[in-house]
Amino acid sequence: MPWEGEVSRIHHAPLHTPPSPLRRFRELRRRRRRLMMGFGGGGVPHTAAAPFAIITGMLTASGCLIYGINLLQYGKPKAVMPDNFDRMLSVRDTALKTKLRSEGKIGPEPSLMSKIFGLETKKA
């Protein structure tokens, strides 16, 4: 006669006793807990979602704030990886604006506060 857990040569099935109701209940509870933690068991517990959302939100807000400050300060988005042509172009633009302001063809550069609050500078 085969021992418990051995395979019977006649039926090709393991010989074991059915689990007790308490053991079956514990097994089902364990499976339910594993499913609650993530799909298919394992994964990130739901308690980590709040700190992850806070950190992600703060990084996003800081990036948007830096973008907005650059936009207000320079009037256009900051150039990413500018090359020599872009640098020479900005020097040329600055010199051209300075020359046109000295000739009186364009008005003075608006201040940062007027850019933020939408105030217009009045010409004398």
C-alpha cells in the first residue's frame, strides 16, 4: 500500500485526505489577501500609492513652476541643448533690441511684475 503523497500505480493520482474546513478557509483567505495586494499575487501594496502620488505630484509641480518662471523671464520656453547657432542668434537679438531701443523705435522692456500681472508700461 502506498504512503500518503505517493502516486498510486493504478489510478495515477496522489493519495491524500481532503483538507479540513479550517485548513480550506485559511487557504482561501491567504489567496484573497494575495489578490488584494496586486494582480496575480505580489506587487506593490496599496499603502504605497499615496506617497507615490505625493512625490510624483511634487516633481510635476516643480517642473511646471520652473517652466513658468523661464517663460515669464525670457518670454519663450527655455531652449533645450542650444548649439552655437542658437547662442549667436540670442547675442544678435540682444544687440539688435538694444540698438532699436536707443533709437526709440521700440519701447522699453517690460518689467517682470508687468509680465506677471499683465500691466502695460505707458510711454511718456
